[in-house]
Amino acid sequence: ERMEALVRRKQQEITKGLETLEPEDVSCVIENGKTFEKGGVNVSVVYGSLPPKAVDRMRADHKNLQTQEDGNVPFYACGLSMVIHPHNPHAPTTHLNYRYFETWNPDGTPQTWWFGGGADLTPSYLYEEDAKLFHKCHKDALDKHDTALYPKYKKWCDEYFYINHRNETRGIGGIFFDDFDDRDPEEILKIVEDCFDAFLPSYVPTIAKRKDQPFTQEEKYWQQLRRGRYVEFNLVLDRGTQFGLQTPGSRVESILMSLPATAGWKYDHHPEKGSREEQLLEVLQNPREWTD
Amino acid sequence: ERMEALVRRKQQEITKGLETLEPEDVSCVIENGKTFEKGGVNVSVVYGSLPPKAVDRMRADHKNLQTQEDGNVPFYACGLSMVIHPHNPHAPTTHLNYRYFETWNPDGTPQTWWFGGGADLTPSYLYEEDAKLFHKCHKDALDKHDTALYPKYKKWCDEYFYINHRNETRGIGGIFFDDFDDRDPEEILKIVEDCFDAFLPSYVPTIAKRKDQPFTQEEKYWQQLRRGRYVEFNLVLDRGTQFGLQTPGSRVESILMSLPATAGWKYDHHPEKGSREEQLLEVLQNPREWTD
């Protein structure tokens, strides 16, 4: 439909045109679609002040953080974060976030900066080919710059998205990095851009394949339980969520955009031996290598 | 900031990439910005069924609407709607909406179709140059196709956005049309596209000029009262809002996205004689021509 294509194009042009006036936070929310139950793609740009508690936590990785007299540190952050929860239990949830962070000295000179982010996949049912595609695309993007990066970031992702109290990872991983500042910022920006560009080819073919796959009520229920784990990770463990909720004036709705439309919990649930559900848990308890 | 530009570009690319899978409704929300207090740019694509009540109302303009046995009419609609409420009381609110509508016969053959929409400006303080720019851009877009269109749509806009119980228009107008089906659909689509393209040049320069203009608490309060009128129009009179809220399964949040972040009412308020506030009311009570 030509009008449909036109309105989508104009949505982008107008949003862009309005942003030229002044950087604004724009959250794009996908809802009630046939493929995606809930999703969002948010851009956030913040000039703020880190409270002393946050400074203490960050000093572990950034020793040169210097506070102002009141114990605060002025900062600038910008980033894009995205979470997509599809309807079909065979179609994996995905999450992506890339961000840049900068602080200043009390006298206004630049102090420290770093990049962070990553992308990961959270299936309810394991399809090895989907996991392999996701990892391969991201590995290729990083290998172009430095073949040491993927192994490091793959491992970091498995460790970061580990749900301690469940002894399992949130999903089958992807890449994750933080405090990335050990080379030319121009080069890091290029790496981040290539990681961004790896995302659509790593995910869209999988969704195209799974979105209309038949499923049973039992499979949908299992997806609900998996989403319960997703919520547990995000609310209990995710540093980004915790940082966001602690930052004065932050947009709670945007931060919690990552939560699924629905989730479920069942007391002491264990999938049947040899079932596809158990097969997923096995991989979450023992993260695998997905590339050659 | 280069990373900022990158994340904005990637937001657009990713949203677009995800839409290729299947048309999804995407709402882009602007919030907590320095210039815009609240705003949204929504694309909506609906396949649905018009209930008998809605059919009766539409039959006034579309005599060939034929119902199915259950009294419903299957329809397809797509459109973009946008509302922007700036912070500064000297910067006008704006609204834009263009949509396409189509129905089918019980046997699945196409029945009727039409385009509708428009764009209008709602200042709290009158700046003639802003009103003239807004109207000129839209007039130029329409004149390219047919010089009979602007006068007709300008009048239609003043009539449509008239708050009966207040004896005033919502703002200083713009263009509005509905049931547009009296020429080649290709040509109408082109007219709609040109109207879309008229928007940014009709509005962005005004906001650039007004967004940092100094203002008093009294002026902010007057803006609140004007926003109260905006809410009255949208909830009591707007056909689009009413249609949306009556459509089963519609997204209430998207429909009510047009409402301002805050609004105010004061019992029997009348601005002082000769004040700038009275000057605005004068224009709202007696719509003017803004083009030569």
C-alpha cells in the first residue's frame, strides 16, 4: 500500500526534522502488532549529575573520576536501547543497547569517557541456526577491527546476563562490553557503528522464519515462564535499569520499556527430561560457543 | 556529538528494518525535551470492522457503504498523526494528520475509499508572521495541484476545529479535508505527500524563533488555560478521537497522545481589554485570512 509506505517515510522525516531544533529524547514504541507483542527503540540524551553513590560504583573502572565539591560529577550520556518481544514462542526476544558516557572536571575540562553496549538473544526454544546466525553477524562486525574482541565480548555477555539466583543465563548471549576506552575514540565509534549494522541481519531473518510457526498453548505458557526470568534479570540484576531508576529526573517508562507485556511464574517448575524446554535450560546453564 | 547523530540514525534504520517483517504500529513519543514538553508522531495501520453505528455516521458522506449480514463493514485504514506541545507559551502547538480509508463489499471486492487529513496551528499568543508562514506553506502545496483547494480546506479547518460551547476556534487554523475521493487516487496521494512536505518548513522556523523567548508566569498560566480548551475540543468534539475510542481493540494511549502534559481551567476567565490574550481570542472568534 503506497499510502502506508508514505506515512512511514514521513514519520521518520518529521521526527528527524523536529530533532534538528534541539536534541530531544524520542521513544518509538511498537505495540499490538501481529509479529511483535511489545517493543521499543529509544534514543536518550542526558546531561546530568552523578550522585556520590554512582560515582563510587564507577570509580572501580574509572580511577580518575573526580567529584565536585558537593560530591557530584557532571556527565553527558547518549545511547540507543531496544528490546523486542515477539508473540510467537518460537521467535526469540532480543535486546540491543549502545551508549557513550562522558564526565567533566569541576573546572569544565573533559575528564573521562567510554563506550558500552551490546546485543543479545533470548529464545524460549533453542534453534541452533538462530543462535549461530546472531553470533556470526556480531563476530564478523568485530573481527573486521580486531579478532580479540568477539571472544572477549561473547564471554562478557554470558557473564553479564547471568541470573545468579537461577544459575542460568538470560538467553543464548551475544556480545557485551563496557568501559571501552583503550583506543582512539574514532575507531571505537566505527566499531559501535558496525555492531549496530550487524543487528538487523542477525535477527530479521530469524523472525521472518519463526513469526508464523504453529505453536501450542503449552509452548506459549513456557514462553511466559521464560519472560518471568527476563523480568527477574532486568529488575534484580541489570545495572542499566538500576542506574536509570536511581538517576533523578529519568524517564521511568523508558527504562522499564524492556519489560514484556506479560510474564508468568510457577513454583518450582521443572521441564520434562528430554523435552525441548529442558534442552534450552541445558544451554542456559552451560553457555556454548556458537561460532567456529 | 557524533555518537548522538549515530544513535538517532540507527533508531530510524532499525525501526524501518523491523517494519519490513510486517506492518506494525509505531508510536514515536517525544518527552522531557527542552523545546517540546510532549509530542508524538504515530503511524497506525488497521484492518478492522466498522460497527453499525459508525457505518450510519459515515453513510452521510459515502452512500454506497454496504454492510455485511451482521451490519458491520470491513475496513482498512492507515495514517500518520502528530501533535506537538512546546514548553514556551510563545511557541505554538501543532497538529497534523493524514489518513487513507477503504472498505470492502461482503464479497471481498473494493467498495469505497477516501483520503482525509490536514494540519493546523494553535498558538497561545498571536504572532501574525507565524500564522502567515503556516498558511502560506500549506497554500503553496495545494495551489500546485488546484487553486480551488486551499480556500476550501482553510474554511473547512476553521469549521472543523470550532469549539461550539466556547464560540471560538481551537487555533488559527490551517487546512482540513475529508472524504477526498473526487479525482484519481494517484493524484490525491501526490497532494497528500505535498501537504506532508509543507509541514516542516511551516513550523520549524517558528519554533526555532520562539523556543527560547523569555516568558512570564502569567504567560505560562495563560498557556495552561489555552491547553484546557485544546483538551475540551479533543475530548468533546474531535471525530477522530471519538472514532478511535469507539473502535474495538484500538490503542487508547495512541489516541489520547494528542493531550497536553498539563492543562488548566479557571471559572469564567476573561483576559483584560486590549491585552495580548484578548488579541488571540479576537482572532479565534473571528477567523482571518492569512494569505494574500
